[in-house]
Amino acid sequence: SSRSSFTKRACSGAVQDGPVGLYFFSDRNFKPLRDQFVASVAEDGIELRESFVEDLAVNKGRTAGGVPVYLFKTQLLLEALEKAAPEEVILIADVDIQFLGEVLPLVREGMADRDMCFQREFTNIGINIGFVAVRRTDASLRFWRSVWDQLPSGRHDQRIVNNLLYSDPAAMGVRWGCFPPQIWASSQAYDGDGVPQGIALHHANWIIRDPADNPGEGGADASDPSAKLAQLRELRRAHEVGSAADKHDLFQRIREDPDIVVYHERTFGPLRYGPEWAALPEGHPARPGGSRRKKRKLEE
């Protein structure tokens, strides 16, 4: 088909008829996660577009690997958008994800008349940037360039995205939404009703950590994929044999993790610091934001 017919179809707010590029990246530490990610993608219409570097210089104690990873991922997304045809939809994903069903129907639904669609962080609030669909529009490019401009601050890229979209979405001029829970992040166990029926994708973003591994940091070691791999395997086994009990067991363990309660309060609850999130209704505990120092005092 011609480029003009491609653009005409896409401008209607749909996803292009041709392949949808799925961009992802890894380094040698993430090879086991990368391998299971690639093996799980079996859907016609998804075209894998991989970036590999020997060493991403992961900061082991920082969420999602720290600034080097945030910079690499945002640059990858921006370069992919800049190369895309006008109105083309692309996907970008982290490799601690597995595909368990057809994702493209959910992408087509989620991207109808939108510039971007995100995985949910929690079931009822929050954006997770582990799996994102983005349309090549001027608004999308402006948005991700704004994210890029804020990365030198050292803030988590996901925090920047949430701040931009919840604080003044009209000023950003982007049409955005969230996928249904079938594009599942394990953090959604906090306020969800279980591993969703018809789950199509699983992001092992929340794992239960042993604080003894890394006291004071929630046991986080961003360069060690073993706990994420274990969760991915556990849910895949339960999914393949159709064991609702095993799915429920995994769900309950995550839901009852005391660390996830603290995380929710700090990121999408009353202890959130940062700009006011005017997109939230008056009275919502996460709306006010405020200084980090004052919020930390509230925890004492």
C-alpha cells in the first residue's frame, strides 16, 4: 500500500494494517529475561526490533536500574518515533514481561483516537511504562522530549511520566489512556481482584524481596533477574495448566506483601511528593503532592 493510504487509515485513530514494531533492549545481565521475553512473542503482526548493549551500567540499588537505563530507554523510544511514519503506532516494552495471549486486539482498542496507551501500575491509578503503545504524532514527540529533558534530574522515568500526565495533561496536549488489566503488571495485585481472566501479558514489575539482601532498599538488585524469572515461570505454569488456585496463590502473596502498601502510599497515595496532580479529583489522597522532606516526616 502507498504511504498516503497508510496515513489515511492511521489518521482515523486506528492502528496501521501492517506490522507493529515492538522495541525492546537488554544487556548481558538481562539475557535470561530477554530470552524468555522473545520466546513468548508468538503473535502475527508484531515485529521485534531489538537493541542490545554489552553493559547498560545498571545502578543495582535504583528502581529499574537508574538513570543509565532511563536515558537508554527514552532515547530508544524517541529514535523509534522519529523514524516512524506519521500516525504509525509502535510498542516499547521491558524484558521482564511475557506474552500469554493476543495483545494486538487490546492495543488496537486502547489506541483508538489516542496518542499513547500505558499499562496500569495499580488497577485503579497510575501508569507503568513497562509496556507502552505510542502513535507518531507531534504531541507524542513533544511529550517524550519533555521526559528526556527531565531525566538529568535523576528522577525515575516512570515518576516523570506520571507527573506530566497527572499534573497538567491539557498542557501536554496528548490523548492518553490505560490498557485494561489483561495487560497485567504484578503490582496491580495491590488493588485488583486476582490475576485477570483472559490475561494477555504479564509484567513481573513487583516481586517479593528479602530485605536482608539489601537492607533499606527493599532488597532491590536491578541487575539480578532471578526473582523476576521465578515469578514469570510460576504464572506461566499456572496459566498453561489452567490452575486458578496457583494463580490466586501468587496474587495473594503479592497483595499481602507489606512493602507494596508502603510503595502505593509513596507513589499514588497520601505520602506522594512532587507537583499537585490536578487531573485527580478534589479530595484524592494523591492529589496534593508536596515536598519530599515533609512527606518523609509524615512517615516517621
